[in-house]
Amino acid sequence: MKRKFILMLIVLSSFSIGQDFKKTATSGFVFLNLPVTARSAALGESGVGLSNVNAAGIFSNPASTGFTDQLISFSTSYSPWIAEIKNYASAISYKSDFGVITAGFIGVDFGSMPKTKKIEGQRVYDVIGSFSASALAFGLSYSRMLTDRFSFGVTAKYVQETIDIYSASNFLFDGGILYYTGLGSLRLGAMIQNFGVDTKYKNEPFKMPSNLKLGLAGELYENKIEGYRVTGIVEAIHPNDNNERINCGLEVSYQEMLILRGGYKFFYDEETYSVGIGLNPKFNNYPIEFDFAYSDYGRLGDILRFSFLIGLQ
């Protein structure tokens, strides 16, 4: 009896481990999970609860763009990613009487690689040229404040990946809410990201990298007279292709001109801490901000990201 019980535990444990293994790295279009702006990257990618991100909110939580105070907002970012991959992103928003319309773009250039062909009867390959790979996403978002404390947003986006002559594409949706709870400046944000049906390369189907995000953000300290602000952020992520994760961030601002940022990621394989800085010259009619982020990816190396934001009041 004891042997049967032990055997049953071993079988159940093996089945459980197998299920966890099957969940990991089972989706495609994973470029959609890359951090987009330098501010988000510096805060450990914990941005679902932030409300002052303007056009860049289309990437972190479409509901946040509803709180923008800028008539027109523009954001662009660049990062030299791992293995000489280049990552680009841009967004522009317009605030109207019926809501905020935002358009966003993400592009990834994987570069060119040698194309090889096996020589018949031998164990070597011959280089017959080169091929390239890339990925892109175009999104259109609508957000609106229903009250002075609550906003919602939805995004429809077209995504595509291309490898040599092969490509795959799909239509995905994001949806989010952002709510000021009334407990001081505490904000609650929630988002469903990359929701859509499966797609495939040739005959190989794969699912989308969907995420459910829930986050809190609030000012831990704020002195409007002296111009100091300290904002804390925490975010929980439930991905469909990996284990649950937690991102945390801290932002310290002086007069909203000099902003220091730091973040940490929990339950990741390689990603750990990040730091960054933001500079805002405080032009009255044309607010401008320059952001920089440094992220540690362990054995994969260090990642830098740069962002430029400009608006029209």
C-alpha cells in the first residue's frame, strides 16, 4: 500500500512538472512583451497603475491616456536589444471632447543572418546567401474618463512577424481600466494584453503572449511647495506562457524637472534590477522629456533604452 501511494505521488508530481514545462515559452509574437519606453523599463516594467504617461500609455495601459492633460502628445523610443537586435516604438495621441485617440507602432529589426543549405552526402552546409527577420505592431486606441477618478481604454492592433519569405500575422486587443481609489493618491490599474486567437507559421499554430496585469501606484511622499514627489509602483503579472511575476518601481522627482527611477523584477530567469533618469526642461506650451534606462539582464547582458516625449498643452 505504501509503495502504491509513493508511486502515485511520483506520477502526479511528474504530471504537474510536465504541465509547468509545457506552459513555458509556448507562445509566439513575444516581441510584444518587450518594455517599450525608457520610463517603463527603468521602473521594472511596472506601469499599469501610472496615469501621467500621455501617449506612451497605449503600451502600458490604454486607460491611462484618458488622464492626459495634453492636447497632442508624442512619444518615441529606441533600444539596442540583445544580440544586436534593434527595437523601436512610437505613439501619438489627440485629446478630443469625446475621448482620447492614440496610435502606436512597435518595430523590431532582427538583422540579417546567413542562409545555408546542406550539401548532399556530407555533414556540412553551404552558405547560399542571407535572410532577414523583423516584427511590427500597429495599434489604435480609444480612452475616456467616465468620472474624474475612473478611465477605461481599448486598443486594437495588427501584428506581424516575418522570417525570410515566411510571415504570420494576427489582430489582437488590449483593454484596461485605471481608478483613483480615494485613499490618498492610490491608483488601481488593470489590463488584459495581447488577447486574440491563435495564428501560425505555415502549418505550425501557436498562441498569443496574453497577459493579465494588476497594479497599484501612489505617492509615498509629496510636497507640492518644495516640489518633491516619491511614487511607488507594484504590479502583478499572470502570463499564459510562463509563471506569475511581480514588478516593482520607485520614482523620485524634483520640480518634475529631474526624475530618478529604479525598479526590480521578481521571479524572472535573468532580469533583475533597472535604473533610469528623466529630464524635463519645463517649457510651458511644449512640455518635453528625455528619458534613459539601464536594465540588467544577467547572462544576457545590459540593455539601454532611450525615449523622447513632447506635447502640446
